[in-house]
Amino acid sequence: MAKYAFLFPGQGAQVPGMMKDVCDAFPESAKVLDEVSAIWGKDVKKLMWEADAAELSRSDNSQMAITASSIAVMKALESKGIKADAAMGFSLGEFPALYAAGVLSFEDVIKVVAKRGSIMQAVCEQIAKENEGHAPGMSAVIGLTQDQVKEIASKCDNVYAANMNSPKQTVMSGTFDGLTQAENLCKEAGARRALRLAVAGPFHCPLMQRAADEFEKAIADVTFNDPVIPLFSNVTGKQATSGTEIKKNAVLHLTNPVLWTSEEKVLYDMMKASGEEWKVLETGVGKVLNGLWIKSEIAEGLECTSVNTAETINEL
């Protein structure tokens, strides 16, 4: 029998109408959204299915919508006898991964994501205010190496290499003006594209230190258990085995880069070393992680399947 590694998508994957067909087809998934709404105090179904893209992209909205979507897909898969035997999440996706690995309870993961999204949205608005209303953000650079992007970012004020997505795709975080300068330098250096992303702030860089400080206080009393399945960390790029370490990394996560390419290799090596059959599923909205897996240069012979509709769930 095959084992499954679940990869959970991050902020930016949100889209109006997300997961409607899954919830229509799987009562378990619809129940997840009802339970999320009860804990959060807001109607997550209405947000996901009726809000426009601008409202949905706010950190305090998109983080909850994406987390709820990932868990909804996970419950639909479980109804078909498919469960996570390993988990890792991209950026925000670490939180549904923590739930899948038994680190956080369902109630706690919803409460923690609610706090995280609210804190991050407020800090992003503060940064925009400090920069004459110009919203900070993130830009994906395609066609340069990670080292090239790091060097260019170091030449610009308030710009940082934030997400190590693939050998030829790196995401920068920064202020509006800083990113504009960095994007131009990347294009001059031969980047095929330097594209501003649909996210609400400069995540995974020192500009989020205020958010990290507040988030650390917000989760002080939350219990983080040791994972019951292999779990991998954006902060270290390695497997995480201790609830204490994972709680510490949840705070560092806001100001440190996402070492996704390192995580992919560690996961891949673990699966190959096990001698067992593994399948990799992108569990939640979008196909970004599937694309990064293909570009990882380590996954030849082991595909990643995006599972984000009733049809794709039923095909498994």
C-alpha cells in the first residue's frame, strides 16, 4: 500500500469560489468550514465563495481561507482512506501541516492562524503607512539563481530574498519602492520575469519583526506537541521532531526565508530511503507546489499531484 506525503500551499493561492465543488461533493469538507466559522467567528464559506479577490487577499482573510481549504481537502481524502504519512507546508501551509502531523489541535490551529493573519495584516498596513501609502509585498523572480537574487536584494534598501522556491525561482520581500528597484535590477541581470505577487505584505524577512514579536506573545500559552508523522520546517529546511522546536520556528517563520528547495530534497531522500512506495499530493487550492516540485530537479520518477477539486480527489 502506498504512503502519502501531503504538501500544503501557502498564501497567494487563494481564489474567489475556492473549494465550492469539494464542499458540495464531500460533507466532511463542508463540515470543516462550518467548524472553522464557529471558532473564527466569521463565515469562512461566505468569504471563500462571495468575496472579491482584493478582500480575499488580505492576510487576515486569505490565511484562514487557505488553511480551511487545505484541511477540507485533507478530510475529503481521509474519507477515501487516504491519510498523510508525511507533511510539509509552504509558508502559511506549515499550519495545516502542523494539524496533519498532530502538533496542533483543530481548534488551536484555527485560533493560531486567526491571530497570525490579524497580526500580519496590521503590521503590513503600518509598513504601508510609513512608506507614503505604498504597500509592501513580494516579487517572484524567474530565470536567475538564488545567489543572483540574494546579491541583487542586498544592493537594495529593505529588500530580501525570502522564498527559495526552485533553482530558478526565488521570491523577494520588501517595501514597494525597494521591490521596484530590485525588479528592474533582476531584469537587467537577465531574469525572464520579475512579477509582483498577490500577497498583502513582505513576508519571511526582517520587515516582519514586529509581527513576530506580537505572534510570539499570542501563542505563548498554546501547546505544540511532537509530530506523530515526519514533518518538515521552512525555517531549517530539515525534518522537525520536537514541539518545542516547532513552536520556536513558528515565530522565526515570519522573519526567516522559506527553504523550500532544501525541504523538498530532505523529503525526497526520506521517501527513497524508506524503500516503500510514496505518492506526493498538493493538498489544497492551486497548483503552485506541483509546479515547484517539477522544477526541483530531484523528483524525476516521483510526481506531485495537485488535489484541489472534487474531480481530482475522486480520481485518486
